Amino acid sequence: MSINIFYLFFGIFIFYYIGFKMTKQSFLPKEYFEADTLKLAKDLIGKIFIKNESNGQTLSGIIVETEAYIPDGDLANHAHRGKTKRNAPMFEAGGIIYVYQIYGIHHCINIVSGSSGEGSAVLLRGIEPISGIETMKERRKTKIISQLCNGPGKIAQAFSINKQDNYKQLGNSEFLITDGIDIRDNDIVTTTRIGINLSKELPLRFYLKGNSSVSRL
């Protein structure tokens, strides 16, 4: 076996080994998502969101922007008036996906947080693509990487997520969130949320400073 072939197989081994470590061993456990919503929204910055599709393809990206929707004093929270058919996933224990549709067109992906009955979640607003980028380009009909997932509706389109994904558990074979890049506190910007009219003064939006996949700097 030539040295070039050796390095080829060695590279393939490393690629699959790292992929196995990421998807099977280092995903964040359910208990991680049962934390305080505000703390979770900030801590998710830098984590890796992964979707393993049925055709064997993996889509992934670094979470670079989130918004918290808290159970107390937040009139923009879908759950603030109580449990309904639409917002029922928010009242489950943290660690599942809550998907809703806006304007009858765009889907938004949320990570349910806190304890059962709390009614809280973290909206994913921006993701920096890592893998599956060509598929994301096809779905988003753009070749500009920074435009693939810089907004909640764009994330859903790029990852092909809709209301059929409601209630799905993070950590199963399809959806995972893993540890990602190290982020310092001063790299995270805290500001008010976007596109809401109620409780818009609350500083519940977090994003990675200077990242091009953030929906609005």
C-alpha cells in the first residue's frame, strides 16, 4: 500500500471517528435543557445543532443567535395565556423541539426549556452552517453561505424542519445538540428581541459578536 493510500484511509477513519464522537457520545443530555431558560439561551451560543436525515446526510451548524421566551412577565411568550393545542410542546420538560408557523409560510424552531408545566422555550435565530451546505444552498436557493441560516425561517428551510418535527426529542437519532466552540462571555451580545410588539423591551436576545450568520447585528 502506497503512503498516499495510507493517508487517504487514515483521513477517512478520522472523519468518521470524529463524526461518531459528535453524534453518539457528546450530545447534550435532556437535563441540560431543563435549565433556566435565560441561562440556556445564552449557553446555547457556540453549541452545534445537528440533523441526521433519512438519506444518511448530516446537516449541522454552530448556533450563533437565540431568543429566550420566559414563563414570567413575558407577553411575547406563546405560553403566557396558558396551554393551548398550538403551544402545548412548551409545557413539556425541556429537551424537545417546538415548531410553529408564522404568516402561514415560515416555520420557527424552538428548544423547549425548563421543567414540565413551565411554558418556556429558546428560539433559534441564527446558525453558521458546518455540514450539508450544498443541500442548504439548494433549499434556500442561494449560494451565499451567510444567507443560509441567518433568521429563524431560513434555518427551518435550510434544515427542512416543519410542524411534523414538533415534540421530537433532542438526542435521538435525528436531532442532536452537542458541545461546540468555546465562547467567552464578552463575545456574546445581549439585546432586545426582534419582530415582536409585546415585551419588546426585555433583553432576551443573544448573539455571537461579529458573526455573519446573525440575523441582525
